[in-house]
Amino acid sequence: MNALKFSLIAIGVGLLVLAFAHWLKLDYFYFAGYTILQFIVLATAWNILGGYCGYVNFGSAAFFALGAYSAVFLHKLYPLPIPFLIVISAVVSGTVGFGMGYLTLRLRGAFFAIATLALSVVLQTLVVNWAYVGGSRGAYIIRPETIEFAGIQFNYIEYLFVLMLVLAVVALATTRTIERSQLGFGFATIRDDELAAEASGVPTLRLKLIATTLSGAFMGMAGAPFPYYISYLQPASAFGLEYTVNSIAMPMIGGTTSWVGPLLGAVLLGSLQQYATVTISSAVNLLIVGLMLVGFVILAPNGLVGLVQERLYRRRRP
Amino acid sequence: MTALLHVDNVSKRFYGFVALDDIDLEVQPGERLGLSGPNGSGKSTLVNCICGALQYESGSVHFDGHLIDGLAVHQRTQRGLARTFQLPRPFHSLTLADNLRIPLLYTVHARSGPMRSAGDLDSRCHDLLDMVGLADKAKRMPRDLTQVEMRKLELARAMAAEPKLLIADESMAGLSHSEVGDILALLVQLNERGITIILIEHIMSAVMSFSQRLAVLVSGKKVADGKPEDVVRDPEVVRAYLGE
């Protein structure tokens, strides 16, 4: 199946989800669906660096917040339609991703993870002390009730939902294309053995920089519409632990070697969290993630996709 | 300069320890050179310096008429300098065929411009696996391989880069007598196709039967370089291996 065909199918599935939501006529579905889609984008973005290349990034929240605060900054400076904000946030976060990669990619394993965590702390401190984007008080974004397209009024939350749906489709199509390309094979060799990769002619530093840039850009895109969704953005929520933890846990649970993994993990964990938020409390979310992660690390260290792949491999082997 | 590889006064220190002390080495195109020496004599360090995995403090390395100091490992591989590792380092998450696909994609493709078609790539991978006798395991994972098969995969992957010079770093360590014979035959066959080979090896019988020329390192110094039968009678070499 080529990339075009896959994109068409993905868009088709997206339209089906949208039609279902429209038929449901339930605002809550858009609210919950937005969060799940946002986690699909975040998990997919994390997986480009963390899953394909094997570099664990603990700074997802930083890139997400960078996207969100870029949007806030531009909103105050000169309001633009959200799709433009998404593109600008992608450029900002991608650039920071590139810079972070350049400075830290000589570090391996735990040291790289610590460096990304530090980036998150540094950025949060910057934002807290920057009055223009609200500082520690936070920023209010008054979003309109509705938005008009071709003479038809749409609910604004439906609009945000559609934007995130498009982003999720783009993110998944991109990672699936990478996976089957020369780039994807190069990423896999970095994960397996960097010196052997170099000895096979793979320019590992360049590939890792591509990965940090792409990963950062997609996380920033996921963050850009967030201020409009939540309408009050404060540093503690933009840099929230749940973004860092979820964007690591979701690919791990779904499986990190394939684009399907983050999608599965995000849908599974995301829905469970939404369900828990409504029935129990939103505070239980991180507990759910923690327990599931412990369970999967013990029972299926390669995630759901890994389980299936292993079974298929065993069956094929004589 | 006609030598394919010219190592000129290369020295490498690890803090106070001198691992390589002014090494000179020339390898002619098409030659089969053996490089031997006791444990810790600097053989692998020399390989790492030639391949770019380690930076050397002084001296220079020319390959194929060009100075290659300061080039990254992958750039040297792309110029035709391939190596195998002392302990096999396959890409664990890729099938055997895909292990070979990597150098084809990143080295051969980078060299010759246009991408080979998917079919070309597949048949090339198959040919290489066939050459080392692993064709029936193309879709298997490296973890299913035995030690000798792992060494063969390592050789096939180095060959996939279509090198001018192949450095085989202890390709036979820990193998049985007949397995050593397998690998030796493979290396001779590669040499007959025009590939220059440096064989780094402890096993004397293997080195003697393979090498046209033998160099010996002792404590980071090259103590002998010449015809294998002369070198093994060299008093300094004998002393290094057997003591006073």
C-alpha cells in the first residue's frame, strides 16, 4: 500500500469519525475526542525520536508548551487563524528541537533523558517570568462560540476537533512513510547499534537531528490549538506532567517500532483516562498510566504491536 | 603514491597509556595483509583509528590517494573502507536481509547516485546472503543465528558496502577449526574478486595460510613487517609471544 493510498484511507477514517461525532450531536464527544487526538499526535511525535531512534525524550511537555505559548504570543501580537498558528508553532518547536538535538545528542541513555528534562524546567522558568504571555498568572484566550465556513455556522469546539483530526492524520501518514523509507531503516540502526550504523555508512548525527526536529515540530503542532481549547493557559497546565508521561507511556504500551503503536496506545489510554475523568476523578489518570506501564513492561515489553509481531514471526519460522 | 592505505606515523594515547606509538603501515591494492600481536598490543585501536571510530593525536591516514583524517566513520565507509567488528554487532531489530539493505542504501546508493529499484536491492541482498550461505535465513532475525553465522552476517554486511578495503577484526575468534576454515575460504574468495583485505587474527595457522604479508604489533609498536615465514622467526616476535 503506497503512501497516497494510506493517506486516503486515513482521511476516510477521519471523515467517518467526524460524521459519527456530527450524528451524535454531543459537545462532550468533541471535548474528549480532541484530547485523545492530541495524544495521538504527541505519542506519534515522541515515537519518532524515542521509538524509532531509541532516544528517550522526557521533554515532551516543553515542546507541547512551546507550541501553546507560541500561539498565545501570536494571539496577543496579531490574531491569526489557528492553522497559521499551527505552522508557526511547528517551526518554533522544530527549531528548538534541532538546537536541543545539536547540543545533547552526544549524550546517550539516561544522560540524554536528563538533558531533555532540564530543557523542560528551563523553558517553564522562562515562561513563568515572561509577563507578556501571562507569566505565572496565566493567559486568557476568549474563543468565539462559533466559526463560519462558506456561510455555515460551526461550533468552535467542532472546529478544534477537526483541526486535531487533520493533525493526527498528517502525523500518522508521516511516520508511516518514514518507517518504510531509507530514513526509517537508518533510524532503526541508530536504535540498534550506532557504531555499527556508522560503519555501514549511516550518517547518524544528521539522522538524529532530523528526528529531533520532526519530533519537536509535531509536538509543537499538537500544542498550538491548546490555548483555544482550554481558554485559560497557565504554565503548570501547559508543562503538565501528564504530557511527558503520556507521550512516553502511550507508545510503550502500543509498541514503539511501528506507527500503529502510538495510535493504539493513545486511543486505549486516552479513552480510559477520559472515562476515569468522568466516572472517578481526573486525578486518577496518572495512576492508570503508571499501573498500565508497569504491567506492560513486565508482560509485554515491546507493547501490543510487539506481541503480535512476535507471534507472527514464531508462526512463520519453520 | 600507489598504496591503497597509507598509515603515516599514527600515535594514539589513552591519557598516560600509549596505545599506538608511531605506526607506519602501507597496504597495496589487492593485497592480503595479516595483522597480529598479543592481547592489548593495539590491533583493534589501530583498526578504530583507520576507520575513524577513534581520533589519533598525531600522524595521518591516506586512503585511495586521499587524506581521510577527520572524516567521520560513515564518510570513510562511503569511500570504500569497510570493517567487521570483533564481537558481531548486527542490527537486532532487523531481519538478515534488512541488515544488508542498510549499507546498500546508505553507501552504495550515496556513491552511485540514483536509487536502485526495490527489486535490485532485494536481489543484491539475496546474492550477498547466498555468498555467505545464509540465503535460506533472509527473513530471520539475528538472534536466531549461531556464532559462526553471526560472523558471516558481519562479513556480508561489510561486503554490502562494496568496499575497496575490508578490515576483518578477529572474524574467527571463538570458532571451531572447521568454522575457521569456512571463514578463511570466504575471505580468500573475496580477495580473488579484487578486494584488499587486512585480517586481524590471533590464530597463527589462519594468519599464516591467509596472509601474503604479515605485520606484528607489540605494545603499540610495529615490531615486524614482511613475509609471514620470515616474520614468525623474527626474534622480537618470538619473544613477544613466548617470553624470554
